[in-house]
Amino acid sequence: MFFMKLNLKFIFLGLFPLLGMAQENAPKPYGVLPSDRQLKWHEMEMYCLIHYTPTTFQDKEWGYGDADPIIFNPKHFDANQIAHAAAKAGFKGLISVAKHHDGFCLWPTATTNYSVASSPWENGKGDMVREFMQASHNNNMEFGVYLSAWDRNDTRYGSDAYPEAYRIQLKELMTNYGPLFTSWHDGANGGDGYYGGLNEKRTIDRSSYYGWEDKTWPIVRELQPMAMIFSDVGPDMRWVGNEHGFAGETSWATFTPKGIDGRKPVPGDSDYEESPYGTRGGEYWIPAECDVPQRLGWFYHQNQDDKVKTPNQLFEIYLKSVGRGANMNLGLAPMPDGYLHPNDVKSLEYFGRKVNETFHINLAKGATAKASSVRGDSKEFAIQNIFDNDRYSYYAPADSIFTPSIEINLEDNQEFDIIRLRENIKLGQRLDSVQVEMFDNGDWVKIASATSIGANRLIKLSQPIIANRLRLNLFAPVEPTLSDFGLFKEFDEDFSFDTSSDKRERLNNSLYSLLNAGMTVVTDDNSQSSGSFNSKDLVFELKAPVSAIGYLPRQDKQLQGIVLKYEILVSNDNKSWKSIKAGEFSNIKANPVEQIVDFGESLNYKFLKLVAKEFVGDKMTVAEVYFYN
Ligand code: FUL
């Protein structure tokens, strides 16, 4: 006993001071820090979001809430086909849109009959959320859920009873579907809908109606402590402010959400101007998530089979999301039959191979490096740490050295066009910027620079460079950390889609002309112009039969004038008009892509009128109108 005590004393006296020293010696954390759940999420980098509800069967982007559940009858629903395609492409998780704005629940909830239980699918005994969960797990992916707050079906929407029901739905999802990596709450809420047959517009007070902070999110925290809560403004990750999938060139993980006109920022009512960029020194760690559909819209539309994003487009998104410290959330849209179209599968497969082939050989492997300053002589801060695969092992300079340089000697001459940098974010986002130079003909020449490094930064060079000696100049307001330096060469291979179903072609613009006068041209910084009109309708003279019209909203990130609801009329004399189609351009504000209205047949009229039944602000704006034969 006595002997053991002595020994213990020896161990305590001998070891603790050393441990204590190493601890004291680490740079002090800077600013706000990521939580454990955020660290885990940063490591995930990519996952998918699946939109599949009665809206799929209606060929719409937002269901109105009036679809008869009888239409929800997939013939060959195959969650495994979807999960397998995503996993093979390197995605680490799947999020099931358990309920979209149409209100239809993909699981047999106790809160409403408007669910799979009322559909013919699996004779009303199925649970699609469960199938997605199992398929995710079978494919070694994590699972999460999206539960739309806006419910265009529920008759209780707008009254106190609805948020109570919403919270029960959330509890069901948080309880019965295993460990979840996210609870995703989109910002679109309030507006017109079916609401149990009343067909009206219902607005709610977005700051208080859902009780996000005091009643709703605590359910997630209690039942799924590791689930990242997504909303426009956090608390765990923020919307990047667009649906192109691009974070800002500079994108800080730190963020201070801003309200509009002094109002508190809440989901669906906040200022998104800074969302792509974050806030340097912001109040919270709320990194960006880039949600982007694999097709033009979030739901499947047969006429978009040829518009599936190519592997190269997905790779660009990867560089501008994951490569800017954000995560990539790619929207998958199964066909009505219940699985992904071959074009979507093929593009995913090639994209996965591209990422894998690009990043599996790090050309900096075997390099040696020397820093202008190293912190102590401990391995903990050694420069070699930037070459290992550990995101948290790191290099740091001595106290008060805020702008160290690192010289890197590669094993050989290497040809690369992507540079990867990472900080040890457990100590905060410290680096302001990094400059990369190469040694060329006796001189140091700058080849790249980047601000905001964080969890992961990929710098894509405009062309490949061959070098064997490089220098990194770090700039920070405190002692920086660098946990990774990697060099890669983008992998490329030929790609084309196997099937094409879009038989339509755009009419040559000599075959139609706009008759309206009174247009003001609005031009943005990228010289992309749109017209602003005094009238609410555009009249075209047509010289050929048409089967569809395409409306491209303004592309300059402004919302003023964007058409939300439309009506199409035709005429032979420009006097008496026949209405042929009316509807809404759902989700057009968040995702301003071309909206194609199909007439279902070829029409031969002399005049066509596009009426803006509802638009943002006081003047309709249009970037382009296209006609299809
Ligand atoms: C948006 C929704 O309005 C879209 O329909 C889609 O679900 C997207 C992911 O979030 O807010």
C-alpha cells in the first residue's frame, strides 16, 4: 500500500508539470469556437437532401397542400438505389424531407391523416422516413430529417394548435429514427395554401409563432444532442443565402445574424446579405451550408432530365462550398416511380470518382518544411504536422508571432492546380489570410492567396503549376495555427448523359417579338441585364407554333419585380384572349432559375400574353423570355 502511494506520488509530481506545461504552451483559443457537434459536421463535408412527396407526382416545386394522397403511389420505390448512388459518390449522409410545404408526412404521424398512412403506397402501412433511414445506415451514411414549418394542408396553420402539432411531429421524428445528424428547418413559411379546403392566405408572426428558441429547438437538443440544427440563421449552421451552392470567396465560419429594419433575425425574416461571407470576429460559430439541387429544381420534372448538373458543375460547387469551409448539401430528386433517373446516377458516379481521384494523391506527401518561427521544441506544434492526415494536429509559431512564413521543399517537381489549407478550428478561426509563393528563377513569385481558411480551404489555380519549392506567408491577428497543407491535380474524364428526353427546342428569337413599350433596362455588375416594366403583362407576337414558355427572372441577386404567380393567355387578334395556364413560380426567390411552363401541346396563335398576377415590389422584372417549339 505504502509502496503504491509513493509510486503514485512520484507519477503525479513527475508527469503533471509536463502536461501542464504543454497545455499552457498551446496558443489561447481565439474568438468563438465550434461545438463538438459542429466539429463532427465539418468533417462530414457532403450530404444529400431528398425531395419526394405528392409534389413529385404533381410535377411542381411547391405543393399547394391539396393533392389527394391517392396519387402517392410509387411503383418501384427504392430507397437503397438512392442511398447507394449518394454513398458511392462520397456523400456522408442523407436527409429525408419528411414533410415539405404541402404538409404530407412521409411517416405515419399521429398528428394528421395527411400522410403515407392515407396513401395506396404499401397499402397505407409504409413508413418512408424509416426506409430512408435504413438505406442510409445500410450504406454507411448518417441520417437526418427536414420538417417544413410551413404547412399548406393543415387547417390549424395560423392558430396556436398548429405549432403544438408541429412539435409533436418533431418529437416523433427525433425519437423513432435513430441518431440524427441534422434537424433541418427551412425558412419559407406563411402564405397561401389549401388549409383544409379554405384556400386562403395565412400569415404568421415569424418571430414568435413557432417558438423556435424556447419550445421547438429544445426538443432537438434534448432528444438528439448531436443533430445540427439548420435554419437561415443557425443556431448550428446557416443558409449560405443562395441555392447555387456557392459560399463567398471569403466565407467565415463565425457569423452574427442580422435582422431587417431593427427586427430580431429569425428563420424566414433576416438579412441574408452577409450569409455567403459570414462575419469576421462574429458572435457565434455558425458556418455556412450550401444547399443546391442536382437538377434545376428540388423536385423531379421530366423536362429537366437533360439539365442534371454535370460532374464538372458538381465539382465546381464542391470547390466553392467544401473548399470554402462550408458543407455541400446536394438535393436529389427521385422520379415518380421512386428512384433516381439514370442521368442523376451517372453524374453522381462520375462526380464521386472525380473527387476521389483528385484528392487521393496528395502531391505534398514526403515534403519537408521549415518555419520562420516554431512554438517551443514540442512535437505538438511542429511543422511536419501540416503534412499528416489529422485535421487537428497543427503547426503554431512562438508567442507574439502573428505572421510566420513556412518554406516547403517538395520531394520532386510536382504539377498541381489545387492547394488545400486547414486550420485547427478547435482553437478558432485565426488566420486572416494566406499567401502562397513559388521559387522561380531565383525569385519568390506569388501564385495564390486566400482569406478565411477555417475547417477547409481549397484554392483552385487558373492553370496547373509545376514547382518544387513553395512558401506560405500566414497573416493573423494572433498566433495562427495551420493543420494541413496539400497539393492536388484536378482529375478529368469525358462525360455525357446516356439518355435525352427533352425534345423541345428554343425558338430562334426572330420568331417572336415583344410588343410592349415602356421597359427600363436594369444592368448588374456582371452586365447581365433585365427589363423592368410598367405594365403587369407582356404581349408577344408569334410567328411559329409554341409548346412552352420559359421565364428567366433577374440574375443580379435582387428580388424586385420577380414574378411569383403567372397566367398565360393566347389570342389571334390581340383583343380577345383565352387563358391557357396559370400557376405559381414556387421557390423562385431562393432559386431564380428559368421557369418553364409547358402547355402540353403545340399551340398556333398569333399573340401570347404573360401576365404577372403577383410579383415582388411594384414593377415586374424579366431577364429573358424564351419560347419552345
Ligand atoms: C426551400 C424550400 O422552399 C424549397 O422548396 C426546398 O425545400 C429548399 C431546400 O428549401 O426553402
